[in-house]
Amino acid sequence: MRDKWRPRLGFVVLAILLTVLALPLAGLFFFRVYENQLIRQTEAELIGQGAVIAAAFAAEVRLAVPASSLGAAVPDRPESERAERLRPIEPELDLALDPILPPRPASAPGVPYPLLAALGPKFSGILDTAQQSTLAGFRLLDPSGVVIAGGSEVGRSLSDVEEVRAALAGQYASRLRSRIRDRPAPPLYSVSRGTMLRIFVAMPVVVDDRVAGVVYMSRTPSNVVKHLYGERGKLALAAVTILAATLMIAFVFIRTVSRPMYELMDRTARIAAGDRDAIRPLSHHGTREMAELAGAFLDMARKLQARSDTIRTFATHVSHELKSPLTAIQGAAELLRDAGEGMDEATRARFHANIVADTERLKGLVRRLIELARAESTVLTGETTSLTEALATLGPEQRLAVKVEAGPDIRFRMSAENAAIVFRNLADNSARHGAANFWLSASGAGTVTILADDDGSGISPNNRTRIFEPFFTTRRDSGGTGMGLGIVAALVKAHDGAVALADSPSGTRFVITLPGAG
């Protein structure tokens, strides 16, 4: 594994939880979206109020002022718009796109239209009353831009104001302007730009397609912080909910992922140090995947431990089995070296024969060890064979003739060479136990069952549980190595099969099961 920096699981969990907690705080930087909606809402309210004032003023103008005393003609509208009875004015200000203009320029001296100025006092009281309720500033201008009602600027001209000029030309106009404050804004208000702005709306009053005047309005939009303060109960509840959800996520993550993982890591370290007690189920798994992972790991640890024990025991047996003939050979050779000249010919021949016999025993042990290693490392090739094909590969040195009683052509999954090794070792074991006959029979299709019977002396009840142990033999004096049945069991197991000792009225019976060729 490359030695590079990797974050710990706890660090990742902490980063995720902090991100969850920071999401509401990050919303402060996206107030402009909500703030823009408040500006649009304020503009819509001014449009509605201005439309009512404009309709009332237009009605008065139609009764008292001739068309010749009105202002500029309204630009022609497309025929499709003229046919429409409803012509709503939609809010158009956008905090992100529209520039913020300087505060409104101061009014200048002006001369109002006499006939229109006479209507001013009728509306002054109405506009002042409306201002007290809506907190908006209202000005009613004549066609030249002179204030005729509203506020303290009556008789002064606002014709130089950009949005007023557009309205005098018959077009609706709205602008964002910086607000002139009487006192500094509180520090908390710096989060919102809305408190530093004022919305100005200029709506033309049209009578007989001519501009009869302008309703000029202004108002500061609602403040975001003020709105949030008004919803402080809901915000507090949302904050508590988010905190509780974060803590719940942390608890669930720690209990279902972090805690079982750290316990599994601790078990790994203990198993590596040789602690056998660590090979047991975790106290808490958390999730199904973690349970499967821990189960697979502990199962692997058990198999490796068992394999290690097997290798240790096997090494002990091998050293013992090899030590006996080696010690005998060494002793005989030393006697021949030290006292061989004084021995008679028969004695020397007996010592030489012992050395040769022990050497042959060592050769047999080495050969069996090689066969056992090959059997345990056998790789499945998908080959199939039958009793007939397997027995055809047996050499002439076979000590006991093998006969097939049933199923000679039933095929099973094993190569002919490996099957021959299995049957040769079984026949050799039977011959060492006094058998004169050895029979094989096969049956089945999906799973093939092979019976191996002999007429020998059988196996005593005390030895039945140990016959597949490496180096266990009751015929050591006749050359038995105790590895033949171990080789049989290893080969059969490597081919997904099983071998077992079965009850038999006479002799010995082994039952071998192997996957069928189909």
C-alpha cells in the first residue's frame, strides 16, 4: 500500500457533520434571492396603490380639465395591446441586474399647470393619509413634472429625475436608489442590502391618450433581518431540528459504521499478535454489510489459524517420521564403521539390509509427501473420467487387482490420473490389511457415488476416527507410511467431493461422492 495521506474515518464524519451544520449559516449569503423577492413585492404594492390614485386623478381631470391643457401624447401601442382590456403592470426591478442609482436629486423651482394645480388640494389629504398607513411617499405631478399634491415639495419640479422623465413620456418606470438615512444602520443590517435601498415608481396618468400627470411613489422595501426576526420562533425550531438531526446522524453513523470498524481493526491487530480469543463475533455489527465483512474476515482468520495448526502438526509428524529411519541408518553406519571388520558376513549383511530398508522407507515417505502436496494443491481442470478409464492407467506394479462390479462407464468430475491415484492408494491400504479382493462400483448422475469394498481384516472401532490423519498407520512394520488415505481425502476434497468410512458386514467399505459429468 502506498504511503500517502488518507483521512481518518472520524475526520470524514466530522467534516460531513460540520457541513450539515454550516448549511443554514451558508444561507445567509443567499439572502439576496429572498431580498429580491421583497423588492419585487414592494414594487407590486406601489403599482397597486399608484393605479388607484391614478384612476381617481384621471376621473377628476376628465371633469375639470380640457384635453388641450394636458401633456404629451402617449406613444401608440400595438393593435394587439389595444384590443386587450386588461393591461397589468408587472414588477420589473431586479437587485442583481438593475443598477443602484444615487439618492433622488433635489427638486427645483417650477410652475404648475393652473387647472391641474387646482386639483391638488383634493388629493393632498388623501395622499398624506395613505402615507401614514402604507409608509410610502406619494407625489402627484402635473404634465410638466411639478408637484401639485403630496408632501412638502408642492410647487417644485421633479422633471429632472430619470424615472419621472420616462413617466412624463407615457411610460411606466421604476428605479432602485440609495437611501438617505437619518442615523447609521445597526451592524446586523449589513447582512441585507435592502435596508440601504429605496424603490421609486413613476406611473403616468393617461387621459384620452395624453399624459395628465404622474403618480410618483417611493418606499423602502421590507428588511430581511426584520422578517427573520418576525419568524424567530420558526427559525429557532428549525435550528433545533437541524442540530437534533445532525446529532442523530452522528449517533447512527458511529454506531453502525465507525464503532464496528474500529472494533474489527482492533481484532485484526490482536489476531496478528496471536490472540486466539480475538477470533469471535463482534459485539455489534451495525449493518448487514459490516456483519458480512466481519464474518468473512473472522472465517478467513479461523481457516488460516487452522491451516497454521495443521502445518505445525504436519511438520512435527514429518520430522518424527523422518527422524526414525535416519537415526537407524546413522546407528547402523556407525557400527559398520567402528566394528565392521570384526563382524561376520551375516551380521554385516543384516546391517546393510537395515540401511537399505530404512532408505527405501525414506524414499517412500518423500514420494508420499510429494503426492500429498500435489493432491492439496490440485487445480480443477473440468476433466471427467470413468472407472474404466481410471483403472486403465494403473501400472502393473499394483499389489491388488481391482474389479469393477457396477457403473464402469459412469463419468464423474476428476481426471483419470487423479482417479487412478485415489484407487491405487485405497487398494494398497486394503492389501496391507490382508485383503485378497478389491471391488469398485459407481452409481448416480448429478452426484456420483463410488463404493470401494475389500475382504480384508477391516478397521477396528478405535481407529475409525483417525484413519485420515497424516502418518497414522497400524502397518508400519510392513512399509505403511500412514499417508495413503490422507492423499485420497485431499484429492477428493480438491474435486468438491467427500470420502467416508462406511459400515460393512465384512472387510472395509469407503464411500466416495463426486460431482457428475453432467
